[in-house]
Amino acid sequence: MDMSIAKFPSITTGLKRHRAGAFVLVNHENSGQPNTRYLSGFTGSESIVLITPHRRFIITDGRYLSQARDETKSFEIIPTGKHGYMGVFADLVKRLRIRSILIDPSRTYYSFIVRLREQVPNLLIRHESDMLQRVRMIKTPAEIVLIKKSVRIALRAFEHLMPHIREGATERELADRLEFFMKEAGAERIAFDTICVSGKNGAFPHGKPTSKKIRKGELVTLDFGAVYQGYNSDITRTLAVGKISDKLSDIYDAVQKAQALGIKKTRAGITGHEIDAVCRDYIAERGYGKYFLHGTGHGLGLEVHELPIIAQESHTPLPFGAIITIEPGIYIEGLGGVRIEDDIVITKSGSIVLSK
């Protein structure tokens, strides 16, 4: 699916702002993904994209030529042939008489710049970090549909897992089953390595599943996501196995209510800092402030973690159409932890929770 056409005005604006002749995106073993896919629709793992105000090119090798022609309708496809990526790219720059290019230094590896300067010594290289990531914050209706589908796949898999979350099951067993159920439900792959932690292991926000067996009276936290047509979901659920202690119950209640306050606060124009503060202040009021160890959320789309960031240092107003997570948590060493995470579309007057 090529949803890139509306994105080119931002490229043109960036070229004017930096007085550059072309925007260049290098994709080497997915280093330039998902921006390559976002701009062109091309999903291969190796390519160079070059966009001028009037023309668009993708350079790729023989492994991907048919794929590029099939996935990309608005770009000229150039095979690398015997000259390789750098040789063909340098020749294209010279042929188009491009004197300066614009790159995203967070995506373009330094060795490419070194080799390019050897091939085209007088070429000026401008840079702007996260240029496309900022554009990608605002999702199109088509993108929102794909993320909704990804969320539905993940939640359907979780429902299938529920009967297996019982005393005696291991963390690793539950994580493996959940990943299988997501693929069975239609995921092209899992979004990230599934987190499944229980009991004292729940104190580790990104703990890895182990052979530890689930016991009655413990909390189990699962952090999981599916990928559907390139778009990610990211959901966390914490459950009790049997009757839990009053302390664990209080922790869960604090996280659940903090998240509800964060969701209620969310709307276009609010900052990530303000959402984070609502959740963080409430958890602090409940006496657990020092146990909230991470930001409240992040953007979600072609990447699991993308702009905007929902954290203390985030003071940029959130745009209408962004999709974010809200995921406060409490983690107490030696006791356990709780995190609840949902995927949310920001609207002009509020928000819509996709992962109910």
C-alpha cells in the first residue's frame, strides 16, 4: 500500500529550508526503514531513495527489482547492476547536477557519507534529524485502520491466551503461546519480543520471560504487540492469579486510576509532559512516586517507539491524528510490578482508546 503521496510536500519544504537539491534516504539492512516504506511503499531491506522537487528514484539490486516495481508506483526504479549502490548513486547525482543533498543523520550511517564524499567530493551535505518522523506523527485514515487491525489481532490472541494463564505455567510458555496466537490471528510478525514477567520478576519493566512457574497470589504482566501490513500495536496487561495481597491490589489500583486520568487528559494541543504529569502526580500521591521508572508513553505506527514522546521532557503540543500509548507502571524490587498500556488515537476534543 503506497500512502506516500501526501508526504512529498514536506520533503519539498525541507529541501527549500536547507537549500538542498535532493533528499536522500539510505536503507541498508532495514536501517532506513520504515521511512523508505512510508515514502515509497517499498519494503525491501536495501535501497537508496533520492527525491528532488520534480523526480523520485529508488536504487536497488537484483534481489528486489520485481518487488520494487510491484510495491512502488510513483518512483523511477534504477538497478545497481555491476556498479553497485554507491557507483550508481554517485552517477545519478552527477547526471542530475545535484550540488547538495539533505539527509536525516539519525537514519543515514556515517560510512555512507564517507564513501559519498570520496565519489562526489564537492557535494554539500545538509542534515535535519527526525524530519520524517515528525511527519509520521499524524496518521492518515488508512494508517489508523491498519493500526486498529493490528490491535484487534493482538487482543484476539490475548483472549486465546487467558485460559493458559494459571498456576504452574511458565513465563516462557505463556510468551511463546501468545506469539503463536498473534501469528495465527493474522500478524505478519510480532512487534517486539514479548514480555512476560510474574511475581518478583514483575519489578523489571523489560524483564525477559524465564522458566519460572506462575504461582497463586502473584501478578503476571504481559507486554505484547502484533504487526499488520507494517503497522504495530503495543499493549500491556497485568493480571492476578488467584487472590493477591492488599499491597499488590493497591499497586494495581493506583496504576489503573493513573492511566485513566492520563487518557482523560489526552487531546490535541496537550503536551506529553502534561499527560505524564497527571499520571506521575497521581502515583506519587498514592505513595509510589519513586517506583514509576519510565515515561508514560510514546508514539506508535510503523515503529513500536516513535514520535511523539509522552514524558517529562516533552513540551511540544500533540497533533490531532497521532497515535500514542499511555502506560504508567509501578515496580517494587522484591515484590513485583504493574503496568497497564493502551493504544490511543488523539482527537481534537479528546481521544479514542483502540485497545479496550
